[in-house]
Amino acid sequence: MDLKQLRTFRAVAELGSLSKAADRLRAAQPALSRHIKLLEHELRVELFIRNGRGMLLTSAGQILLDRTTGLVRQIEQVRDDIQSASGKPSGRVILGLVPTVSAVLSGRLARRIITDLPDISLRIVESYGGHLVEWLHRGEMDLAITYGPADDLHLSVHSIGHEDLAVVGPPGSGLARKKQVELEWLVRQRLILPSVSHGLRALLEKAVARKKLTLDAMIEADSYRAQIALMEEGLGYTLLPASAIRAELAAKRLEMAALVNPPVSREIILASPIARPSSIATSTISSLIVAEIEQLAKEGLWKIRMAG
């Protein structure tokens, strides 16, 4: 097995198509097909089931993907570091963002990289915290911004800070006039909340338990964009960070009030795999992320209490 064959295999496995893999790798489709056939011949197994819908992994193919993904990333990062050592940081960085952070940070971060770090190729993956942690452990991702606590993650973590969650509701709900509401008031409303496996829901459940109240979600929606759409329809209330709904608040499509007695906040952490050192490009992006968040906080665009 060589690196070209494994990179081709990974791209086809992720995209399910030789043509899409050819576009990503900027290579001719026949050459990629030859890489796959040589790999299958060497391993003496079929790695893909080929049908009219594309290429699906066989069980053997899934084993190869699981076992080699982190290895290929490490080899790619060695190449990137050697190239970076004699000049500007270069290489590919895969960054995971939870959706509410992505809404605030991704556009601004991408603009800075295009302007200041043109030799770094950034791939942003948006998903929920549990998925991001799993991908970091498997070596499929270089960095992720997710939510704490970080004690049981078994990752290299840097605490960025804490942000308060606010009560968000439909236009005309009166939240803007109230300015703040208590937890007892919130639990009596129609609630649109993420499912119990979601970190935000866990925070709210703990706050409710401490007050010996009960929590009942009328609708569960794990997508915060779906939560926003449901609230704009006037269907209920939820908890979100103010930074993630700036546009909706400015357009008066939503209203917001601070949650008090007690407030609910969450820790934002920057995490990376503990099993391998970060590449020069990854370390550069990590520093840039912290600097951008500090600047957003100074500008009042992200109400976050920075750590340290």
C-alpha cells in the first residue's frame, strides 16, 4: 500500500463516487480507478460494492478506512511540516465546529486565512459535540471547537472561555421588554429543545434538577437552525447563545431575554487529538482561532468571558 492509493481510497470512501473523488484530488478518474484496483489486488479483497448509485464500502473496506484514516493524516502532516519549516505555514487543516460557534466564527476565520495564510487549506466540518469528539479520537480531524466540561474527553484541550445562554422566543413574545426571566417562568412555557443526548439539554436539565422543577420539551430539534425556524413560526421558546442569533435579533425575527435564578452558561473549548502532535499549520490555526474570538469579544459581537 502506498500513500496515493490510500488517499484515493479515503476520498472514494468519503464521497461514494470516483468522479467526485477525482474532482477533490484533481486527478484523472482512470488513474484513481487503477489505484483502487491495485489496492484490492494487494489486499486480495474487494473494498467497494459498485452499483448505479456509486461505490459503497464492503466490511473489509470499512476496516481499512477505520485503521488508516489517522495514519494517512499523520503522513500528510509530516509532509506539510517539512514544507512549512522553510517558509510560511502550509498544508491542510480540518476544523470541526459546533453549529452555534460556526454561525459566529466560520466566515470571519475563513476570511483571515484567505488573506493572511493563503498556503493553508482549511476544511470546516459542522456537527454536534459528540460527533466532533469521535472524529478527533479517530484522527479524522485536527481541531474542534466544542463545549465542556473537558474532563472525560481524553483529548488535548484549551479552555477558551464561558458564555451565558439566553432565553429566545418568537417575535411579539415580550421577551425583549422583559429583559430577563427566571427558570421557573421558562419551564412553564412551550419549549423547543435539543434531545437529551445534546450538551445544551444536559446543562438545562441539571439547572432544573437543582431547583427541583420539571422540564418538558414540546418539540425536540437537534438542529439549532430548525429551532430558529420553529420559533419564528411562534411555536415556542428555547435556550441559545446570543452570538448565534445576532442577525435574527437585528431583523426582529426573534426576541431574547437573559436567564436568571440561575443563569446557565457553558464552557467553550478548543480540542485536538492527544495521540499525535499538531502540525505547524494546525498550531497556526489554533492561535488564530483564539485571537479571533478575543477580538469578537472586544467588539461586543460575542459575549464570552475569556479564560485566563
